Amino acid sequence: MPASVQTARISLQRACPACGHSRCADPVECLLSLTSCLWGDCDDCAGSGFAGDLDPLAIFCRVCSGSGRVEISARPVVTAVAA
């Protein structure tokens, strides 16, 4: 008996760095998030967006979903006060 045919669907579109989807549900909200937050290159893919050798079965980076950008959380600046 032949095996059942299975098809795989792979989206070749990169994701939005703000919402993580290939088509933003609310583009205005994503634009506001992108302009109000700090963004930097993804550490796993070095900003390329591609999985490369890290995951040979995937096309895009699993951390940034192919956008190449990740949000950087602002760390509070601590200053030493001399007494």
C-alpha cells in the first residue's frame, strides 16, 4: 500500500520585526512600535534573517523569524554617587 501524500507549506516571506507575522494585522501599531523602540541586529543570524547552519531544515532564523532585527530592552543607567 503506498504511503499517503503529505505536502509542506513554507512561507518565503520575511516577518515583521514588531509583530512577527508576514502580514501585519495592524500596520500602524507596528510602525509606532518600530519607531518608538530600540532595534538591533539579531544575535543568532547576525542580522541576515536566514537560519544558515544553525538549523539546516529551516529557511529563516527562529529567533527573529527572518526579519534580522530584535527589540533591545533599554537597561537602566546606574551612576555611582560619591559620598
